[in-house]
Amino acid sequence: MSSLLLRLSPLLLAMTLVACDDAPRFTQAEPGEAFAGGKTTVNKRDQNAYSMPSANLAPSRRLDFSVGNSFFRNPWVIAPATTTARDGLGPLFNANACQNCHIKDGRGHPPGPSAKHAVSMIVRLSIPDQPHYAKVIEQLGVVPEPVYGGQFQDMAVPGVTPEGKVRVEYTPVPVTFKDGTQVELRQPTLQISQLGYGPMHPDTRFSARVAPPMIGLGLLEAIPEAAILANADPDDRNGDGIRGRPNQVWDDALGKTVLGRFGWKAGQPNINQQNVHAFSGDMGLTSSLRPLDDCTPAQVDCLKARNGNGANGEQEVSDNIARLVLFYARNLAVPIRQDVDSPQVLAGKNLFHQAGCQSCHTPSFTTAADAAEPELANQLIRPYSDLLLHDMGPGLADNRSEFAASGQDWRTPPLWGIGLAQTVSAQAGFLHDGRARNLLEAVLWHGGEAEAARQHVLTFNAEQRTALLAFLNSL
């Protein structure tokens, strides 16, 4: 009898919500809800769940996907080397392969106490804006630190000094639910030491960021701009306290300011630019859009180091390699959802909406008919993100602006596939700096525009918390 009651309990919870709450009444799964990526969705929920090509990608197009995967997965080497298609690593870098940060195409994590290098967490640097830096800010979104540049790199090729060491220390932050249950969050403090090129600017601002998952990027790129802007409400016209704003960022190829979509602060306009900036900043690799090594004038040995450019002046990441990696990144599929019709998951979905989480984590969009890849066109997708900036309060602030994003602003991260994050990589961390060790901790760090939702969640009892997490883990 007791086991029967336990099985019925989530259903009773869902019925209670339907009966007495103003939130949407989800009593059954929506048609096609399990297919978060539309027809691109793959039926995979194991360690390789984030590494599959779009389900509707024709066999004739999977070869390019596989070749792009090889350049994403395999290490780059120091020039000169016999591996001429994959040399040129450095002089300064954070990792020698994309997969070292995006582990199994998933999330990174902060360095542990015994880690030699940060690897899957990078640290962005900048100094306060000044009027005479207007052109730099227009194109980079920030003013880089004069000696160390815009990204701190803790590894280097022989003959070049690394920029230093990165560590993270934590202070416990207890949070108590209405029913008395206590959860201990951890507040990170960044430690930068062993500086290789002298002191930094005294007003340097730091932003620690773990690598985000790669799934569904092509679908996010295919959302019509008008559909994203339709959800913007910078003046809170509807009075719900949510003030989503688009970031406006520089497009290197177009040479103008456009809508930002990618990165923790929506600082990149498209996947290709995101890729080549990562090649440059993370691995020290040049490309047509980023033709110079990531060295500052103070880093003389870095500037003198041998590169891997071709005999005819071709960059280390050739246009063809960039094309293949772009194709790969666009077509990494979203895994199918599970248990969408489970009473407990439906109860959690009701609670998600009851708390107002959907105000930023917009459930669905339809991709454009003219998407960059035909497989991505006209797909009803469920990313649970509006791709807009929101003030998340001082608790999550990095106090570092980026284009139109303030020091408290973050882009709403997509939630699709989030329940598999630690199946793909057991060490995966949540939020921009990986401070949250699980989804409940991530929810409890929300503040600013999400403070009302956080306070609502703090009223949930144990059964309701379990239902909410069951919903999130079903995504």
C-alpha cells in the first residue's frame, strides 16, 4: 500500500496544482514535446547524448559532420610539425583541443584543488570603459587588460611564459527553505597567481566562465531575429518585473553591430564567430577573421613565436577547417526528452510555470524557413531560453560589462538536455562559473529579475522540490 501511495503522490500533487493555482494547467504532455529539437532530435540519453548529428541529417552530409568532429575533438600541436593541418597551437593557450573544454560536447567545470591547469574554465579580463576607447568597445565589447589582453591563458608553448595560474576557492552560503530544509551553496573567489608579465591594471575586472554545452546551436542560430526581439521588454511594460534585453554586438565578417545570441552574455552574433574567437583565445590559433596570435605588445616572446601558417599564407585554421567545424557545431543534436507524460514531471512543469521561470526560459520557438542548413529549417523547438539578457542580481554578478550587457546581466541559458549534463560529464558545473554542483543550487543562485521566482521556489516542500527537479531532469 505504501508503495502505491508513493506512486500516486506526484499525480495528487499535479491535481492539486490544477485545482488551486493560476498557473497553466499541464495535465498531459504537449504534442511532440519530447522532441525538443524538432525533427533533428536524437534518441540518445547516455554519455554520448550531446555528440550525435541531427537525426534528419542525410548520410551524404554526415561525412562533413565527422570531419568537423575530428578537428573539434583531436589535439592541435605546436608548429612546426608533420601534422600540418593541425599545427600552430599557442603561443599562449588554455587547451589544445575544443573537447578539453566542451567535455563530450558538454559543460566544463571549475578547476579542482589539485588541478594543474583550469582547462575547461577560462577567465575573461577587461578594464573600465573610457571615452577614448569607444572604437575598441564597439568592436570588442570591452577594453582588454593592457598586458594580459582579454583572456587569461595559463599555458604556453616552450620558450613562452604562461600568463599565470588560476584557482578557485569557495565560501559556504546557507539557504533555508520555508519547511526548514537547508542547502549549502558555495560562493567562488577567483585566485590569480604567478603572473608571468608583471602586475595587472589595478582596476582589472575578471569573469570566470566554464564551457557551455554545444547541443542545438544551429537551431538557436536559426530562430528569426524578430521572434527573439518580440520577447524583449527592457522597460517592463507588462509589469512582471522581467526586463529582457537583446545584446548588440560586433559582427567581424559584416563589419557592423548586430544581435548577439551566443556566449554567457550573448556576446557573439553567430556560431562561426564564436568558433574562431574560441580558436584564437582558447588555443592561440589564427583564422581569416582572427589573423593575429593573441599576444599583447608586452608579450615579446609570444609575438616572436613560430606559427603554423601555410606556405601560401593560409591561416592555422583554414577556411575549410572553419567551415567543417561550423557544420559540426550547427548539427550537434538535442537529445530526446524522457518521461514527458509522467505525473511527477507534469507536476514539476506546473511548478516551473507557477514560479514564473518561463518568463525568461521561453519554452518554444519555430526556426526560420531560410535556416543556414535545410535540416534546421521550420522546426518547432523547445530550448527554454529567450536568448536575452537579464539582470540576475549581485550574487551572480561578475561586474564586467560586455557590449550592452552590464556586470549583473547574463543571457538566459537554454535548458534543453540539462538533465543529462552530468551523465555526459560527471564533473559538469552549472551557471556561468560552474559554482552550482546541481540544478537545485543553480536555481537558488537566481536573483535580480529572477528573485521573485527564487522566493517562490523557497516555499516549495520536499515533494514539490522533487517534482521541479524531475521536470528539469526530463529536459
